[in-house]
Amino acid sequence: MALFAIGDLHLSLSADKPMDIFGKKWEKHAGKIKDNWLQNIGDEDTVLIPGDISWAMKLEDALCDLEWISCLPGKKILLRGNHDYWWSSLSKMNNLFDNMYFLQNNYYRYKDYAICGTRGWTCPNEVKFNEHDRKIYEREIHRLRLSIEAASKNGLEKYIVMIHYPPTNEKHEKSGFIEIFEEYKVEKVIYGHLHGTDSFKVGIKGIHNGIEYILASSDYIDFNPIKVLL
């Protein structure tokens, strides 16, 4: 019984949107994910999926992608990414599958941990960050706090956080997300969104101030779910 993570599945089973335009590594990537998943994950395991799940624009069009994920072994905890336009009301989505839980302003209990999270946003930086970005950034910080506080109010004191965007800028400067992680003594932060070698280099990774940061973008982990907790 272990906890795994893999982000940015970018499925498009109901539409013709091949991902290999982003490089040969993405050729038939769904098949790679499935093969690796079946080899490593059992029904008693749980998998965190931090966003960019399906290219569909509407929930009904995303259903075949979600069903594909549901048919794989294990419990799945899903978070919204910036491309998940199909994302609908939480109650509607959480009534779709017995083995999938959608995370937004809430939390999921895993053993004695709370799995919390929010989509996140671009952090303040020197390249591009305007007032529109600031509004979304501050809203996402608020949503992160709501998620962790919901778990805290129910007596949970150990936290693992999923966030789609990296929680820092390219210089790894402290953000509002990092401040909350450190305030609540979050143990691990799993994120995705970054693609390509240049982007991988700027993502915060490893242990910083007692918190482990894990990049779980599909192409970064070679489409093979990584174990983040035994």
C-alpha cells in the first residue's frame, strides 16, 4: 500500500490531439503510462494526479479519459490543471467514480495524512506578472489555505500538498504558497506543469526548509508514476 504521483497525463481519447508535437518522447505516451502503471501500481495503492488530465473542453467529452484512468489499478486523487477546462462542480465529479476523488478547497485522508491542494498560478517574477496574475495568484493562495485548514479542523496534522504550477518563480524565491507550506509544516509538495529540459531545470526540487518538493510531470518522470510515500 503506497502513494504514487504522476501529473500532466494530457489525455485526448475522444479527440485527435497528439502530444508528439512536443517531441518524440510524447509518442504514444498514453500507452507508456498504462504499461508502467500496470507494472508498478496495485489496487491497494493511491495515485496523486496534479493536473492537466484531459484536453477535453467539456466534462462529457472528458469522460472517456476519466474512465480510462478509473480502469487502472488503485485509488486516484485528481487536481485541476490549467488545461482542464472540462472541470465541473465538485459534487458532480465526485459522484462519477468509486475510485477517484477530485480535490478543490477540500482534502483527502490518506492514512494519517491529509492530501491537500489547489491549482496554483504563476508566482511573482521579473518576466511577466501583471495585476490579473496577482488576483489569480492571491485567490489560489486562499484556496490552498482553505484546503489545509479543512484538514486541520478535523484533527489532521500531517500534510502532503498537490499543486499544478510550480510553487516558486524561476529563482526559487519564497512565494505565498511556500509561506503556507512552511506555516503548516507540510512534508511533501507534488507539482507538475513543467515540460522540456529547460523548464525542468528551473523547477524547485529536493528538500528545502524541511519540505520535499517533487516534480511529477509525465515527461520528467518518463511516464512512470513515482513512489512518494510507502
